[in-house]
Amino acid sequence: MKIKDKKILIIIGGGIAAYKSLDLIRLLKKNNNEVKTILTKSGKEFVTPLSVSTLTRSKTFENIFDKDSEVEIDHISLSRWADLIIVLPTTANFMTKLCLGKAEDLATTVILASNKDILLVPAMNVRMWIHKATQQNVKILKDYGYLFIGPEKGEMACGEYGEGKMSSPRQIFSFIEKYFNKKNIIKSKNLKALVTAGPTREYLDPVRYISNESSGKQGFEIAEALSRLGIKTTLITGPSNLSSKKGIKTKKIITANEMYEEVKKCLPVDIAVCAAAVADFKPIKKSKIKIKKSKINFKSIELEKNRDIVEFLGKNNKHRPSLVIGFAAETENLNKNAFSKLRQKNCDLIVANDVSKKDSGLNSDYNRVSIIDNSGKIKVIKKSRKSFIANIIAEIVLDKLLINDRSFN
Ligand code: PMT
């Protein structure tokens, strides 16, 4: 479906491919979309404000300290106005600025202040693109949630051949179409998700409990990634210092049983992602008063199993979500153990999490995971930030729901 009536903010960067921004503006305008532009100082070396304004039929913004521009529309409003922001071409230098969170001119300030998706369209010499520093920047920016298209392989303006050529205006236009179509489908389907996060506490008495070191980070990131896609998301979390983003309905619980009750109340949903480190067992007896040291039986605490929440969801006859995704924290036989949990709990996907190393897992910013589907196909993700893993899970969720297939492609 062709896009129309969208508000696109194009930031024109400083590279020879800047001239192609004019073609993209023309395509967007031809399809009745509104386009505003920011021309960076180096972008101005390649295209003129006059040519840009002639095509957009509106002012070309250039300077953050331009009082006329700020009166007309300030940098915050400019970022709020847009449905999507595109940086074209995105140079290696510009990527570095974004990685550092710079706000040194209008373009970088608008981006830092933005609450919208930002599409980067890299274009540079092949050596610059494959340089470790650039690739590291790409990884960081993907972690931050920036979208990318290209670069493509081809002959570059400098005469060299390789990866670094900017995607064509047609390719970018079709990327934008797909982006908005996906958003429309999600909106029309009115998708709902629940995510569990954090630890649970199982009390022996009013002050002592059994728990684990889960911080809630992974679950919070997943809730944010799903919500960013436009999915109505409820986050059910055990004790955590984190606070969730606006738009995510958050229920705080303490025990596994409370988590189970909240999950039940949340049904029906289309998607359930269970990232919580739910305590598998709880003390059979909880003393109402603090147990005296002299009365403690140091040899044993009697425990009973907690209800398995993800299994309850996976085997739910009445309200089984279309997609049930479990996690499996393992210190050995990662994929084998995780896959048997997938089977046992009737999940569609399981995120096998290697928690054998100190630099990832519970209470870390990183996880090392393999995502396994119900046919046994495995997608390995090396040690990565939890935000990065959350984005991948959200994309998989979307693909599965939109093509109605529970296995990997
Ligand atoms: O919170 P962070 O510090 O960011 O750490 C994230 C994490 C390491 C906790 C997370 O990435 C993770 O791996 N979560 C699963 C931890 C776990 O308890 O795994 P498990 O193998 O014991 O449980 C398997 C699955 O069953 C999980 O989806 C779990 O949520 C679910 N479960 C377990 C017990 C229970 N009673 N009910 C459940 O739903």
C-alpha cells in the first residue's frame, strides 16, 4: 500500500550522496506526504537550501541559533512533528556524533530530543564502512534502536568498489512504505502483549526471603521494544529499581503467586514473553513474625513448588496467546536444556540464556542467548546488550504474528 499523509523530517548530511535526497523528497511529495528538512553545514556543500525548499515547498532549517526558525518551530517541536526522521546520507562522522549523544547543532539536537524512530542511510567509502570503529558504531546505534537501510555494494563516487554505496531513493521509499504498513497492520490488529520481568521473593518470615539477582532489565527492555512497535504492553514485574516508560502498563508484584494472579488477570493477550526469574519454589510455611534465631531449624527449610507461569500460558486451553515465549537460564547444555523446557511448557520460542559467565546474565547489561523455535531452529546472538536482544525478540514477534507462522523462516 502506498504511504500518504505522513510527516517526514529529512536531515541532509554532508556527503556526495546528499543530492539523492532531492529525489527522495520528490517521491515523498508526489505521494502526498509532508516533508521538512534540516540541512547540515556540510550538507550545504552539496545541495543548496533553495533547491531543497523548492521541492519541499517549505523552509529549510539550518541553524539551531536561528531565532526566526526557533520562533516558527523549535527543535523540540520539529522532532515531535515528524512521524519518521531520516538522516541521508549518514556519514561515518555523523554516526560517531550520535554514538556520543552530541547536541552540537540543529540536526544532532533534534535527534537527541526525538521520541520518534530514526532511519539512518549510511554512505561512505568501503574502507570507512568496514573499519572496526564504524562497525562498532553501527552496533551501538542499533542497540540504541536506530533503524538502518544499506549501504549497498557498488561503485562509489571515489571510484572504488564495495559496500558503502547509499541505497537508492526508490529503495528508501519502499523501506519507508514497509515501515508504515507494518505500523498500520499492528494498529489495526490491536495487538496486546504481556511481559514478565525481574525476580520474585518467597518469604520465610516478614524479613527473610528466597530470591535471585534478577534486576528486571531484560524484561523491561522487551516491554519497551514491543511498545515501541505499537503493541499494547503490560509489564508484570517483581521487585526492581527500574521504572518503565510511559505507555507501558506496569504491575508490581512480589511473590511468584502474585505474578501468576496478575498474568491471569491480563489474559487474553496475543503475545506473552516470560523473562522473569520466577522462584521455582517457596517455603511451605511463612511465619507471621520474625523467626527467632533460637527457633530456626538450621538443617532444613520445607519447600513446595510454585506454579509455572509460562507453562500455564503455553498449555492454556481457553486463552493461549498466539505466541508464548519463554526464557531458559542455563549454566550447561544450553540449547538441549532450553529446548526441553520449550517442549515441556509448550512455548513457541525459547530464549536460551547462557548464565555461566560473570559478565552477562542476571543483573548485568548483557545477555548471551540463542533463540530456539519449536522446530529446533536456532538463532545465536553473541554477548549483546539486553536492549539489542529485546529489539530482535520484538522483530521476531512481529514477523511471526504478521505471517502467522510459529517457526523461523
Ligand atoms: O532481570 P535481568 O537482571 O535483566 O536478568 C535477565 C534474566 C537473566 C533473568 C532473563 O534474561 C532470563 O534468563 N530469565 C529466565 C530466568 C529463569 O528463571 O529461567 P528458568 O529456566 O528457571 O525458567 C524457564 C522459564 O519459565 C522462564 O521463562 C521463566 O520466566 C518461567 N518460569 C519459571 C518458573 C515459574 N514458576 N514460572 C515461570 O513462568
